[in-house]
Amino acid sequence: MTVSTHGLRVHRGPQLLRAAVELLSSMRFAIALLTVICIASIIGTVLKQHEPINNYINQFGPFWAELFRTARLDSVYSAWWFLLILLFLVISTSLCVARNTPRILIDLRTFKEDIRAQSLKAFGQRAENRLAETPDMAANRIGQLLVSGGWKVKLQQRNASADGKASAGWMVAARAGGAHKLGYIAAHSAIVLVCIGGLLDGDLVVRAQTWFNGKSVFTGGGMIADVAPEHRLSTANPTFRGNILVPEGGRGNVAILNQADGVLLQELPFTIELKKFIVDYYSTGMPKLFASEVVLHDRESGEQVPARIEVNHPASYKGVEIYQSSFDDGGSTVKLKAVPMAAAAKPFEVEGIIGGPSTEITNGKDKLTLEYAALRVINVENFADGGAMGSGADVRKVDLRHGIESRLGAANKTNKPKVLRNIGPSIGYKLRDAAGQAREYQNYMVPVDAGDGQPVFLLGMREKPEEPFRYLRVPADEQGSMDGFVRMRTALGDPATRERAIQRYIAKATDPKRPEMAEQLRVSAARALALFSGAERAKADAASQGGWQAIAEFMEVNVPEAERERAGTVLVRILNDVLFEVLNLSREGAGLAALPNDEKSQGYLTQAVLALSDAHFYPAPVAMMMTDFTQVQASVFQVARAPGKNIVYLGCLLLIVGIFAMLYVRERRLWVWLTPGGGASGDNDGRETVATMAFSVNRKTLDSDREFEHLKHRLLALKKEEPASP
């Protein structure tokens, strides 16, 4: 016997289709998709989105950074797999709604009046009574009472069956709370609408243009006007969300749409002209208000529309919403002066534009690229006593290792109450070496009184963007400049000046009655000064450049531990006195009077010595100090055309209504079967009716029990049950 498989092949396709539809429209499939979306949303919240790849490498390492980029976890909400999941969720929920809605609508129109009278006895909530009225009168009375209570009612008159199994009578069928099932439709439809709105306002439409409309992502650099048309989206683009920076007094009509591997340019149907940018600050330095007064120029008609854009108060024109996102520098001009921080460095002056072309500088053997990064006119810092920007330590402290971190420390390292103060403008720049490695610097324009009466210039530096700035504090001289520090550093690096300073110190410190001490002091002073200046490196570590660290390492190697504290105290005192002579020699060389040995001079000397010690760790040959600037501010606007926004709003409204209906609306059904009944004597005079009532509710609660008792009392004249007496 042979069996043909032709019929199997014919029916296999429809079976697979039905199975696929069954899977897609099932609740378990939708819940699985929602679970994946929730997990992806958590990842998108915890992991910073659209960060440069180097930020992920610095924070997580190369392996995880590459994994994030490959799986598009750094741009979850625009990842292809996330959009695909949303699409499947739309299909799944739509099929579920399409499959269940007809049945729900039919059920809403059905009163189930054909239910068998015998079946009413199986209900958990039922009641019986005799009514002193005919069945038709009872049916009409009960129906009117139910209608007045908000029920929908249908009356059915039944005749007795020929076989005698069914008796004649009236069936009253009523239903209420049908909105419960409509809530199911509303809630599921809301999910569909929200997902569709999200797909419309996401990157799907923009990506579709790169897939099917010949557009491509731009990965190069240069001027916006020079970007080719294949990287530009037309003004007819139905949906987009991008950013545009407009400097004060300037105009812009092209928005930047960030993509995972580059950018796309979005042409706007209007030009934004920024007339005035307004910013106000809290006492903490955080912006309290920033707003933009703009004029929108229509590119077709030339119409000019003035508008004011604030945070949470966008402007709208031609279907495009314009939001105040942030603010930035709009190309401020700065003048910088190079302050030598190394022996071979020379001073010079440059002028540049924030965010503009970089400047190649050659100072000694170092060839660096100066990049103008940021200008901040207002800087509010913490000046709590003992904080990172607080007063400096005493140069005579015996703990020679202490202070490297505290003096060249992070700007936010303090556990004490904050003392906030605006310390004026600062310049941010980067120095990039020949290998392409860059360090970031932030130097303040004016000296700051850190709380000890000695003004200092704050020179900040950090190796990586995620690190806090560490600050070198350089004392300001009586003229409010760094010239005194630079002169002292130059004098300290000169062997002849160091020798003269030692001779002056010995002449002042030697007791005429003990001339034999002069040679010992000279040797100690010469060794300490050579170590501190870096002229003689500590033998314990050839990499030590100088400062207190070089002296501390020298003492660890050459002085027994038991004598180290006493020797350190003596050495610090000697070095302090010799450095005071170096300071005065540097002033005399500049034609200035020597400083008196008073408290004010010692305060300046203390901070100068600390700065000289920490300057050995300063990683640049020069510090760029700002001497003048012309600020130009810019507004960063987010421009968006979001046709899915209204769809999402509608979906949210339906979701609220649907959830409320499903949670708080109870679907109830009621049946009352009325048949003629006999009197007290057993005679059926037609004036008495036997009533059987059954009550059904989709969710049984205390309220439903009370409602059933109320219906029994009102419809069947049954008294409410009273609790039994003890």
C-alpha cells in the first residue's frame, strides 16, 4: 500500500501559519518580549548612552567596551534588535487584540437569557422567594428596578415544552460593568499605540533612509557647509531628533543627528537666529535659569517669528519643536601667556578661539599642540577649612611625604561643610604631545585667597576626563602676579645663586663664638638645596626630580630611623632659611627690595616652597595663564519633529482608562426566573410567582456580597441576613 504525502505538503503551510499566529498572539510571548524590553531599559539607564568609545574603555576595559559597541548596548534605544523587539510586540499585541475583540464585543451584546432555569441552582450566590404578583408583572417590575440602577436588561417569555421538561415563565437577564472587558481592549491597544509612537519617533525612519534612500552616515570632520548631500536629510523628513548650536548673534539651520557610527545632518525648514542668551546662577554655581531670545526665519516665505525659548517652555514652528537643551561657548576669544614651569621653558603669548584651530608650540625640546577647550566665566568652588582648596600646610612640617596629595589634590576632596565662593574666570585647554596623548588643564585667571591670607593661582590638571582636577597652588606676589614665583624658581635652578644664598645663610646663622659650625652648616645647606632644586637626585631613587619627596627619600636611605625625626626638623629649618635668601636674591636681581622676615613674608615663602616642591610633578613645561578674553555664548537647542508624540499621548490615556476599568470595574450578571406558583392552600390562582435569582461577578469581593444582599432585598423583597444572637 502506498501513501501519498501530497496532502501533507498542502496542509503543512497553513498549519505552520496557524502555529506562528498562535505563538505571536499568546500572552507568554508578549510577556517574554516585555521582559527583554525591561532588561534593555535597565541597561540603557545604568550604562551611559552615546558616549565616546574611549570613555567605555577607560571605565570598563577594552573587552567590555568592544562588547558594548558590538551589542549596541551603548545606544540601546536605537539598536536594531531593540526596534525589532518593539515591532514584534506591536504584532503580538495587535494579533491578541484582533483575536479577542470580536468575542468580547459579542459577549457585551449577549445577555445569556437562554440559560436553563435548572442551571441557576448551581450558582454560589442565589436566592428564592414567592412574590404576590403575576410573573409578567414581576418581570416588568424587576426589569424597571434594574434599569434604574444602571443595569442593561432583557426580558424573555418562555412557553412550556411539549414534553413537560420545561415550564412556562419569564426570564429576566441583566448585565452591568461591561467596561471591564472594554478595559482589556483599551489597555492592549494602548501598548500597540505606545510602541508605534516609539517606532515613529525613534531612529527607524532615519535608518530606513540610509537603507533605502541612498543616505549614508558622515564620519569625517570639517565645516557643515562642506558636507555632501548624501549625508543630509531633507526638510520633508517626517521624524527626527537632533541638536543645533547657535552662537549669540549667529544663525543656524542644520541640526546634528548622532548615530552609532557617525552623524547625519538634518536640514530645517527655518533658520534660528540667537539674539540674546540669558543665564542666571544659584549660589552653588549651578545655572538657575537659561533662556534664549530667538528669531525664526522661514526659509521659503522669509517670515520672521520672534520667540523666547526656556527649559520646559519650547517653541514650535512648522511641526518642529525647539527645546532649550543647554548652553556652550560660541567661539570666545582668549589671550594666553605661557608661564615657564621647567628650566628650559621660555615665556610667550598666544591668542585663540575656544573650539577653534589649535596652536603648535615648541618650548625647549617639547613639541606640543595647544587645544582651546573651554572658557568658564563663573566658577564656584568649595573653600571649607582644610579642604582641597583650603589653606596650605606649613613648610616646617616634619612629615615630608605629606602634602603631595593634599596640595596637588582633587578639587572635591573634603568631608567638612562646604564654603562656596565664586573665584572668577578660568581657561580650559589641552596639551597634546607628538604621540597624540593629551592632558587636560584648567587654570584660573585671578589669584584666590584660600583662607590663610595668602592669595594663590590655581593650576588644575587631570590625565583622564573621568578624573577630578588636581591643583597646583602658586602664590601671588605683591603685584598679584606669578612673576615672583617664576623668578624664585629660576634663581633656585641657578648654581651661582644657590651658592650666594648659602653664604648669606651661613653669615646670618653662624655663631661668631663657634666658627667651626660654619662648614657643617654649609654642607647641610648645600645638600638640602641641591636635593630640593633637583640638582642632585636622591641616591635611593634616580627618578626623583626634587622637592620634599627627594629629601624624604634621601633621609630614608641615609639617616637611621631613630634619628630621622630630629634630623628632619633641623633640615627643614635650614632649607626654609636658605630658600628665604634665594627669594630675596631673585627680587634683588629684578631691582626689587628684599622682603622683611615677618609673618606676611613667611606666609608667601611657605606657599612658594610648597609650590616649588609640587612643581616637579607638573607634567607640562609651561602653564597657560589667561590674560584677557571676549566671551561669546551659544545656545544648544534640541529640535524634534515627533509625529508619534500624539499617538503616545493617546496610548497613555487609553492605558490609564483600560487599567482603571480592569481593576475597578466589576462585570456582573443577574438572572431572575419567574414561574407561576401556588397559594398557601396549594391552589394556583395565578396571583403568586416563584422567583429564583442567581448572581455572577467576575471578581468576588466584599462589595459584591453587599450588592447581592441589596439586590435580594430590593428585587425579591428578602430581608438582609442578620447575624445570629448569642
